[in-house]
Amino acid sequence: MIPKNTVCIWYDLDAEAAARFYASVFPDSAVTRVIRAPADYPSGKAGDALVVQFTVCGIPCIGLNGGPVFPQSEAFSFQIATDTQEETDRYWNAIVGNGGQEGECGWCRDRWGVNWQITPRTLTEALAAGGDEARRAFAAMMTMKKIDVAAIDAARRG
């Protein structure tokens, strides 16, 4: 059954490889269907993967191999909540270590150009708390690439 709402992500030509990578890294993720092009099209040939249906942490997605016309930007990102430094490291290292790039403040970009926010819950909780706790945690985060859970927890305490 096709979900009522699905996130559609435009890829140049590697939607299937991206979806299979995400399924290998994140829990509750899978490639559920690959739809092949019935004929040649501007960015590919008949038989190429055209649409890839997949989930990332339970969120239904479609990867569309549409060619290089619309590159990814930070205007879209997956935000993955983590509970520990080990979990944060695992996801960050998987993305960056597979041809991705580090960004600032918990952001990284995978090899296909899709942006990810690997965000420990302690950071989100600190920002939601407001006041001095939020200010200290925010200041600490602004100095980081991958989020350091212990440093955020220390900033929360003051």
C-alpha cells in the first residue's frame, strides 16, 4: 500500500545505492521496492532504477533518479535523534566514513548530497529548557562538528 504522505528525495542517479546504505545503517529502515524505467529517459536508460521506495527510521521515502538538475541543499535534511555518544558516533561515522562530509553543529552530508543532523536528545532537551541551560548548551554546540554528548551535558549543568 502506498502511504498517504511520502518524502520524495531527488537523486542524480544513485537512489538505490543511497537507500540500501541508509537501510544498512539506521534501525527500522529498509528498501521496499525498486521501480525500473520502462523506457530511456534524459538521465538514464530503460531498466535503470527510476524510483526507489524505502524507509529511514520508519519514515516512508521515495528516491527519484532525476539527474543533476536539482542538487541537494541544507533546505532538506534528515534529523536523527540519538541517546548516547556511541549511537551519535556510529551514525556520524557511517555517513562521513562512506564518502560524506562533516558539517557544523551536528550536520553532515552523505556521499549523495543528502544532509543529516545527528542530534543527541540531550541537546534538544537543553534547548527546549530555555534560559541559561539553553544558552550554555547552544554556545557549546556552536563550537562542534559532531556533537559531544558529555560536553553538552556539562554545559547544561553549568
